[in-house]
Amino acid sequence: MSWNLFFTMFGGLGLFIYGMRLMGEGLERAAGDQLKNLVEILTTNRLMGVFVGALVTAIIQSSGATTVIVVGLLNAGIMDLSQAVGVIMGANIGTTMTAQLIAFKLSNIALPAIGIGTGIFLFSKNKTRKFIGQVILGFGLLFFGMQTMETALKPLAELPQFIGFMTSFSKTPILGVLAGFILTGLIQSSSATIGILQALASQGLVNLSIALPILFGDNIGSCVTALLSSIGTNINARRAALFHLLFNIIGTIIFLLMLPLVQMVVALTSSDPVRQIANAHTFFNVVNTVIQFPFAFLLVKLINYIIPGEPEVIERGLKYIDDRLLETPSLALVQVKKEIARMGSLALETLKDSIDTFLKYDEKKDKLAREKETVINELARETTRYLALLSRTSLPVDEYKSITYFISAVNDMERVGDHAMNILELAEFREEHKLPFSQDAINELLEMAVKVQETFDLAIYSFLHWDEESAKKILANEEEIDSMEKILRSNHIKRLNEGTCNPSSGVIFLDMLSNFERVGDHSFNIATYVLNIDKNYKKLS
């Protein structure tokens, strides 16, 4: 095989993969967030999950991408493992649509599709039409890439060495499985590997006995993307990636044991070798799902045993309030106070995680803090919406006035989460640049951090119980925090002058003080709501 043919084959594969990605991205963008919402909403049971997984994967043309979405949802606590396994099974079925599409042999319309798709994409101002143009362009590139690969592979029919190499896969199927796994793992697309098989079949270079073991290995190789995406995620996300791998390994073992029967059944579906490979791909994934679906709970138990431990789940969504409570506004007001205090507690956890990460960097704690902050933002939006609805009900005047304070409290709780994220950014910067901090600086930050966390914790308690004594203590603490900030700044400047402090570390130190001081301000604000005094009041009388 000459270098020219190799590069033609390599370029054709590149066009094929790029075309497939363009098609998937175009369809995904045209659908907006609806695909992700579909995965979230319609996975109430495992069987529904199979249908959702198949549909979403058929649209975005990648079982790996669907599994990555599932890993993300699991990591965020939106989905549990029992829901995820159905989606993963369905994703394997949905990914077979690319092979079925290729089997229609539409290479003759590849170039017109590229021209039409490019024209729509470049000249259309409407976003949806641009995405449709992208889909048509991707469709054309996919088939043009397929045609290019077929042209490059044609001369291989005259090479006895290549024919002998491919024939060895039918004699030793496990070698075919290994080849399919390695190739798909490298390319990270089982559809692309199946496309290569179909290109070989179109030139008479492979038959079913050769293609089937490679095809089985392709399905195992498709798990690599999800396995990589699960690194550093929570327990359930890692379990989902392992489920994807074990599901395909078990399916491959079953089908290898029934290889002659599988070959006979698939051969009956079509006389066209390209279509046979597409049908074999679909047959493997559908039958594998049918066989393993009733026993999925056993596989989940096995995975829980392999990856032990309880997942740290962040409780998402509103817990205490419901739109139906608006019928009794006074009760709704009590419940919304609990929801805001819950949001504050989550903000306090996030603040503690970010401070711990700054003092000793922990990637897992970093990710967890970011997940918590996402939930805080969601709660802030939903609680503010609820308070707006509550303001339209018939509340007594004194309770109606509380709504304004509650809305302000939501903002203060949410802003503490933002300051925790600022601290996390500083922690990442410090870790990335390996910035040194003197023990004196660390001790000073710790002292202020303890006071700030204690004050914000008191603010949450004061708000939840509308406790004036706690609120007065917060005002005193906030003055202490302000005073501490000034003293620590002065100490820092002294260290800079003495040359005992790294200038870059000094900038981080000052930013930490500023964030701590702002958290103290938000605690102060919450106390003023409880005491019903002007927020600009700064002295404890």
C-alpha cells in the first residue's frame, strides 16, 4: 500500500468523522437544550431510558457522547444509576443508525449535499436554517469520506498479505475483537470503525465471518470516551462508565459463543455485505439489550461491589416550597424561609470547601464545590420566582413587607456562593503557579476564615428563626471582621517591605481578605433584615 493510498484513506476517514460530527452537532444545536432535558425528564423508568437513549444517540450520532451526557447528569445528582443504565443500553442501539445510513450508498449525492449545505450555512441568517445547513454539509462530507475510503482500499484486494491478515480474524475471533477495540479506542468512534468495515466490505475485502468479531470489539472500544469522561467524577458517574464497559463485554462474550448462529441470521437479512454489517451492528445491540435488560439490576449490584461506597449526592430542586402552597400564603411564607436557609447552608458548605481547597488543593473537593454552586444558582432563580408569585397573593401588610427582605436575603446567600467561587479560582491559580505562603499568612487567613464562617452560619440561623439576639451578634462580628481585614492588610504590607512575602502570593492574599470581608458584609445585610434596620447602619448601639 503506497503512501498516497494511505493518506487518501486517512483523509477519507477524517472527512467521515468530521461529517458525522457536523451532522450530530447541527441536529443537537437545532434541538437546543431539549435533548438534555429529554434525558432528564423521560428517564423515570429503565425501559423509558432505553428509548430515550436510542433516540438521543440516533440524533447526535454518538453513543459515547450520550454516555458522557449521562455521566454529567449523574455527577450533578440529576439522575440516579438505575435510570442511567437504561439510557446507556439505548445509546448502543441508537449509534447503529450511522451504519444503516451508510448502507444506503448515497455517495453520488455527497458533493451536491456539500455544496447545498455550505450555501445554507454561509448565507442563511436564521440560526435554525444554519444548523440545517450544517446537517446537510455533514451528511455530504460523511458520504464523500466514505467514497474516498472505498477508493483508497480498492487496491488492497490485490495484496495476498492483507487478505491473509483479515482472514486470521475469522479463524481467531478474539484477535478481531481486540483489533476492533483498539481501533475504536484510538478513533473514539465505533461508527467510524464500522464505516471502515463497510468500506472494506464494499470492495470485497471482508465478509461476515471476518467483520463480526471486529464489530463486537468496536462496541467495547466505544466505552473509552465515557471511561475518560468519568475520571475525577463522583461514584455514580464512574459506575455508569463501568456499566457501559461491562454491558458490552458481556454482550461480546454471548455473541462469540453463538457466532455461527449470529452469522447465519445476519446473512439472511440481506445479500449486500455493506448492509449485512449495518444489520449485524443493529442486531448485536438490540439483542444484547433484550438479553441483559431483565438482569440489569444484578449488573448494577456487581458494579456497586467493584466500586464501593455511598455517592455524595447534592439534593437539587426545591425542597420546602410548592406552587400549590400559594393557596395558603402565610404557610408558603414560612416554607420559603426554610428554602432560603437551606440555600444558605449549601452556600456555607461551598465556602468551607473552597477555603479547604485553597489551604490544601483537592481536585475532588474543587469539583464538588462547583456542583454545589450550580445548585445554589438554581435555587436562587426558583426561589425568587416563587417570591414574585407570593407577592401577588393576599398577605397581611407586615408579612407582605417580609417578601422584600426575603428577596434580598436570596441575593445575599447566592452572592456568598459567588465569593466561594472566587476563592476557588484563587486556589486553582495558587496550585497552578505553585505560589508559596508563609506560615504567618496561612495562620492569619485561617483566623479570619473561622470568624467569617462562624458569622455566616449565625446569619443563616438568625434568618431561619428570625432571632434578634443572633442578629445583634452578627453586627458585632462584622465590625470585628472589618477590623481584622485592616490589620491583616497592614501585616501583609509589612511582610512585603521586609521581603518575606512573594509578591504574586501577596496579591492572592489580599484577594482572599476582600472575599472574606464581603461574606461578612452579606452576613451583616441578613442581620439587618431580621432587625428591620437600615443596611447602612454600621455601629452596634
